[in-house]
Amino acid sequence: MNAVCGGAARTLRVAGRHGYAAEFSPYLPGRLACAAAQHYGIAGCGTLLILDPNESGLRLFRSFDWSDGLFDVTWSENNEHVLITCSGDGSLQLWDTAKAAGPLQVYKEHTQEVYSVDWSQTRGEQLVVSGSWDQTVKLWDPTVGKSLCTFRGHENVIYSTIWSPHIPGCLASASGDQTLRIWDVKAAGVRIVIPAHQAEILSCDWCKYNENLLVTGAVDCSLRGWDLRNVRQPVFELLGHTYAIRRVKTESHPIAQAQSWLTTISASWVQVIFLPQPPE
């Protein structure tokens, strides 16, 4: 596992674990949560690793084991110690890094692997969304022991679910059915269906500075940008990976604050690309 902190790459190797997701804390500079699994998630258990940077690399602050592989992790937006993971047994787990043992709570409704989980960045609504191989998207309030609602419509496994950082109650999902879908929590249904690729879509993310722009990455090795005001064709397509694009992430540029950049991960390499902006 590698992290870039202060301009240098820092590495922590954990025997018998393969990383699936990593998220920096929105509260504590440099603190990193990693969701990992044994045997590439095919069999065995999972581990949540909480890491802090130090002079020699990364220090293990806390670790939690789970009985199945962990595939994604998301931090709470109102408590610096709390996060949620999702796993191959169809459950979500709520953890508290201030406590040595856990989880605090387990949410089990999905009937197959849960591959994606995301905590709403709109702090007026403390909601979590999960996407599963059972072809459903579920909405959760972490203070409630069961899901608030279930969204159906995808016709294949769901690989990615992500909240809009701009629009309350709006989220996106990407699926093996080759579509990107935009959902409205208030309407309890799908707003937009985009046939985004002619291959399985493994990841999607919202642009941090443009509420209308999303990016998808797929098995066809391409990245595509979508303007929600006109989804008939992508606003850009980026090629270069030689293997399926497993994860995409947009971030703000530290110097040009109005500029966004994109990090992509595949088995071939990691790319950092400045995003073209769609016309106003």
C-alpha cells in the first residue's frame, strides 16, 4: 500500500492482504483508512487499517478484522472517529477508531457482495449509500438499524455508488450493465440513465467543481466525462490504459483551485490527468 504525503511516497506492506480502497480522513491530516482482503477478495477475511504518516513512512494506528473481504471504506462527515466499510458477505460495518474493538454495528440486507459505500458530503443529511452485486442500491441512516429505501433498475452487478458533493439527495451508480445512473432520493427513483460504455463500468466520480460533470472508467480501458445537461455523447474520452480501469477519483488542484484533476487506477498504471471542462 502506497500513500503520497508531503510530496513523498510512503509505503506500508501488510502480509496476506490486498488493498481495495483507501480514503483520507476529512478531519485528521494524513490519516488514511484502507479496506483490504485476503486472496484478492475471493476467499478469506478482511481487514480495516487505520494509518498515520510518520518520518519513516506509515504507522499502523489501529486495525480491525472482519470475517469476509472488505471492498470499500468511507469516513463519517460529522465524527472524526467513525467510518463504514462494506464486505463480501453482503454487510456494512460501522467502526469507531477511538475504540480498540468493533464493529459498533452491522447492517445486513444485501444478498450478495457489497462493493461500494459512500457517506454523503452534504452535512445536513447524514446518509450512506451502498451498491451491491445483488443489483440494488440501498440508502442508510447510520443511526437506524435498517435501510431507508432500496433503488432497483440496474440489470447487472453494481460496482460504484457516489453522492453528489453539490446536490443534496442526488447520487450516481455505475454497473456491469454498461450504464451510469443518476438517482434522486426525494423521488425514490432514477432521474437519468446513461448508456456510458459498451463494457462493464467499474467506477464513477463527480467533479468537485462542476455539479454537472461526472467521470466513468470501464473495462474497455477508457475514461469518459458526462455533462448531465446533455448526455447524448461524452464531453471527453481519455485513452491510454491497457487494462480495465478499476477506480477513478477527481480532486481539486492545490494551486489552481478552480481546476480539477483525475486519478485513475488499473492493473497497468496510475494516471493523473487534468480534466477538460465542459462549456458553460
